[in-house]
Amino acid sequence: MLNTRILTLCAWSGPATVLIALGGWLIAGVLPLPLGASSSVDQVVNFYSHDTRVLAGLVISSVGICLVFPLTALIGVFMVRMEGRTPVLTFLQLVSGAAANLMLFLPMLLMAFVAFRPDRNPELTVTLNDLAWLLFLTPIAPIMIQEIAIGVAILNDKRQTLPRWVAYVNFGVAFSFVPDPLAFFFHSGPFAWNGIFIFWLATTTYAIWLLVMGLILRNAMQDLADADGPSVATTAA
């Protein structure tokens, strides 16, 4: 018997991640113009030297990003139903999704760590800031593997548990992360870590992925409940 309330909360965690994480960035001042690799030492130090607003915003973002974990688990539930007795893509999605989510979470904690003691050596502040941003944007393999696994599972599902266009959304989002390692080679311009082809493209497509996966799984909940019996369907309604 499925606990549809828990499943529904997991589905809404996708849109909630977008709202809370981006809201935290706005509070901290990461948005609308994030620091870049070309930012001066004074600019980086000044950013972290503000009042507790920066620290509070980064903490909120770190909490918001953690909401991706319930969504990853819910995707696994649906993928098991797609694959049946040999859910290798499900396990791949869960493992790579956990790794990807951790790589998104840790840089937010690292930025909060920098903001916790803004009076440290300025060069160390810059180094830690560089580390946080490059950790946040360049480890693309886990998230790409996760989304490709989801897309392949959807296309191989003869029951069409999820619409086929969702698979192509996953493939497109995975492809959008390909330029991210170029952040190691550019300090300014569209391929710097705060450039349009790195930060803005990845942030936009990942937000779209969170919204699409959360909402499409929420809409598919009734079909899942119906497949497990009338009593569960009644609970879902």
C-alpha cells in the first residue's frame, strides 16, 4: 500500500527546491549578479563581509538544495515500475543522483563557512570562494548520468508510465551541462563560471528539470495509485 501523501510531498520537493534555493541566493546577494573568477580580492571579501544576510541566505539555499533528495527517491519509485525485475537504471539513477545532490549541497556549506568568519586572510577567502564555485559547477558527470538514465528508462518503458517528451527533457538538460568544465579555463566571458554558458545555462535548465520532474510525477500519481488498488486511489484523491 503506497503512502501517497509522502509520494506527493516528494513530488513537490522539486518545485520547492527551486523556490527555496533561489530565494536563499537572492537574500545572500548571489543573485542577480554572482561573483566571478575575475572578481577582485576586495570584491570577494566585501561580499562575505556583509551582515548576517549573506550567511542566512546561504544556509537557506543549502536547505533548499537538500530537497532534491526526496525527488530523486520518488524518481526511483517510478523507474522501478518501468524496469521491472532488473532495475539497473534505477540503481544508477539513485547512486548518481545522490552524488550529484551532494556536489550541489557541499559548495553551499563551503560558502557559508567562508561567511562565518569574514575577517580571515583575504587570499584564503578568495581561494575558498574559488573552490566553492568550481565544485558547484564543474562536476557534471553524476548529474548527466542521472538524467540520461532517467531518459533511457522512460523510452524503454512499454507501459509509458511517463510521457516520452520527459525523456527528451532529461537528455536536453544533461547536454546543457557539457560546457561547465570550461570554467577551469576562462576567468571572464560567457564560459567563465558566472557566464551565460556555465552558470546561467546550467541554473536555468536544472530549474526547469526540477519543475518538470516534480510536476509530471505529481500528475502521474493517480495512475500509480490506480495500479496499486482502489483503496490507495481513494487516499490519493
